[in-house]
Amino acid sequence: MPILDKNDVPMEELSPGTHRWALVDGSKGSESTSVGDVVIGPGAKVATHTHPTEEAMVILEGELEAILGDDVVTVREGHTVLAPPGVKHGFVNRSGANARVLAIFPTAHMERTLVDD
């Protein structure tokens, strides 16, 4: 059983103030799961995008404005956003503190397509 350590994973900047760590995916031996740890700083966002698979996003810390399809909803720690395949989604952090999201995909090779708003 592999034990994966976030400290061994390089940080990727998705956009200014938004950072992602790919905790689990095909490059780490997974055959069917991807998990990312995303930190969204104050005033930062996760650009609106889609995936060919669904995505479950667990809000671990903070408060965010979540975009899901045509809806915009405030979510906070303890909430989970479930984006169906092909449905646009993203986040904006309008608070004064970091927010943290665990992004979970049913595929070892996550694909993302940015959507123009």
C-alpha cells in the first residue's frame, strides 16, 4: 500500500493566488482516481472549466463563491460541490482568508477544459 506525502508533491499554480497539489493520479500509481488539494487565496479564483468526468469538491477550509452551471452559491467548510461531466464550474474567494478544496475525480488522468465566461 503506497503512502503518498503532500510534501513530496510539487505545487502547481493554476492562476495567481490559486495553488494545486496533485496528491493522487496515474503518475503516482492510481488506476482510477485523481485527488487534488487546492488552496485559493483571498481574491483569487479557480477559472470556470469542465471535465469529461464528474468531480466532487469538498470544502475543507474557508468560504467560496461556487459557480456550477448557471448557479452561483456560497459554500463553506463541510460542503461538497458535485459537478456532473461537462458542466462548467469554478470558485471565487471573496473572503479575506485562504480557502481549501479537495478535488476528487473518478479517473487517474484528469482532463480540464477552460470555459470562456
